[in-house]
Amino acid sequence: MVQKSSDRTSGSGEVLCRVHTDKPDTSELSQYLFSFPTRLEISANCQEFLLYLSLIVNLISKYNIYNIFSHIHIYRIQNQLVPGGLKVLRFSRMIFFSLIFCYVIVSLIVAVSAATTEVHIAKYAADNTTVMNERTVTYQWMEANLSVMGDGVTHYYHQGPVFIDDSNPAREEQLRLNTAEDTNVKEKDMGAVKGTSLKDLCDLAGGMAPGDVVKIKADDGFTKTFAYENVYTPTSRQGPMVIAWYHDAEGYVPDYRTGMRLIFFADNSTNPWGIHAFGNYDWHESSAPEYWYYYRQGDEKYPTTTGLSVQSISDILIYSPIIVEGKPARTLTTAKASSPTQAGTSPFTIMCSLAACVFLGSVLHKRG
């Protein structure tokens, strides 16, 4: 069967792209294809990246702009302006293959990973080496022996960056903190989760005291550190810190792919929807400045609480100023009977994969 085709040309007659449909509207394709790099918020995993990449692949397939299975043409899109002032790169059949390659590689990274199903808690002395107490527990043990936080029905939210700029630094800071808590909140739904209080888990290894800090460590080495006050005496607008092992849409870990995950169970008092949202200003008002977190984009920094939500947690490490006399120091051993792996992919892995794919694409483009 011969498939009808038509060429789209510029004012000078240059072919911009060739399509095999009856004049499809490619604005949807352009919207996703060229806006996702600026919209992507790199966090501790690559789910959002995969979502956008999936949309791109599906849209390309939908509009038959690159029909690599039945055609050998090289199609190009040239000199087209897109949101943000970016120019569309010259695409060829080989560049499209590199895009598919990128998608497959990142998909495989996630596919071979699994959520953590147990957590190791340890308390260090002042030398940061001597272990005063330690314990390893599974999520099944937590559910059976400790208080369960969450009901599997109520959703909890964090807040992403608020991308607003202002010439006045003080005003810009307030705009980005978003005291109204009405921007980029519902998009950061952590789900209707259940889990165990971080405080209860710390108590298994001797607990924390004022002056102690706790480091939450993911299985890939990513860490976030928090003060005693945020774990044991949190404000209501921050809420308890919970290690979640159940998600309403995915079930228990390891099916809950980003679990065990740190989620703040904030109250519902500071947003217009009455939802349990842990906003940027909530954290600003609940923690000391050294614990504030920012999403950085060049020289700009944007407060966000999504970056505090450590995924695939493997270790809870308490550091105390207590000096232990006469006790030999030993290095903490984190090996477990069955070493859990990380569900999310670290930003480093994502960036390395992207860099490799961009390089491959540029090489293939020169050859094409």
C-alpha cells in the first residue's frame, strides 16, 4: 500500500519536515519535545524524565514524523523557534535512534532496580566512628511492632521549586518561598502512603538528644541530614518525618518502587486546598538555615521540599556528641543479608546517561 506524503516547506522552499498523515497538528509534539529539558526537575529519581521521554516517543509515533520501521527517508526539522528561545536541532533518522537508545538505557537502569525493604539504624559517638548501638529491621517488622503512620487514603504533598524572578532580591526570595503555598504543590503528590515515624526508628538505636543530628542515607549513597528538633519536636506545619513503605497505587515495597521514602506529614493549614502539603515556607520556618534545601539552576536557587524526600532509604545514621571512654572504635558495617537496591536513579546516573546520549547523538548526526 502506498502511503500519501506531503512536505512542509519554509518560505524559501526548504523542506522542514515530511509527514505521512493528512496535515497533523505537530504543535503538541513541539510542546513536549522542546519544553521538557527546562521543565525537568532532577531529583533523586528519573521517573519524571521517563514520563516526558515516553510522551516524546509516543507523539513522534502518533504523528509518523519518524517512521523508522517502513521508511528510509531522513526527515528534518530546521530553523523552528520554540518556547524559551531555543532552536530546534536538525533531526535525522539516526538522531531519532539515539533518542530511543537513551530511553532504553534509562528504562533498563530503572527496571533492574528495586526498592529497599529494610533499614539499618546506627548511633555513632563523637568520633563519628564508634557505634554505640545499631539495629536492622524490615518493613514487615515495622508494621507489626511500631505505630503505623498514615491510613493509605490521605494523600501527602511536598512542594517543588517556584520559578519566579524579581529584580528585588528580598521580594524574589519571598516569591520563591511562596507563603501562600499555592504553586507546584498538587503536582508533587507523594501518594496516600503508610510508614513508620523516623523518631520511632531512631529510638531503636538509642534515640536522639538535643545536639544530635541524623543522616538519612539512600542505597545509592545520597544523603540528607536533619536536626534533633525536626525529628522529635516538629512544628505542625512540618509534621512528623515518616519512612514510607506503602503507597496506595503501588502497594508495599518493593512494588512501591521509590520506597522506603522519607515523607513529611505536614498539616493542612497553610494552603488553599486544605491538603496535607509540606511547603517551601513550612520548611523555612521549621528548620535552621543550614538545613534549607534549594534546587539550583545556574546562579539561581529555588527553595523546594521535594529534594528532602530521600528515596530507597537503606540507613538511618545518628551522630551524637557523646564521648565514649574505653570503648574500641570500629567502622560501621552496612552489609545486610539481602542488600536492597535503589528504585530511583540518582541525578549523577541520569546526567551521565544524558551526556552519553547527547554525545552519541551528535556523532550520529555528523555521520548522517
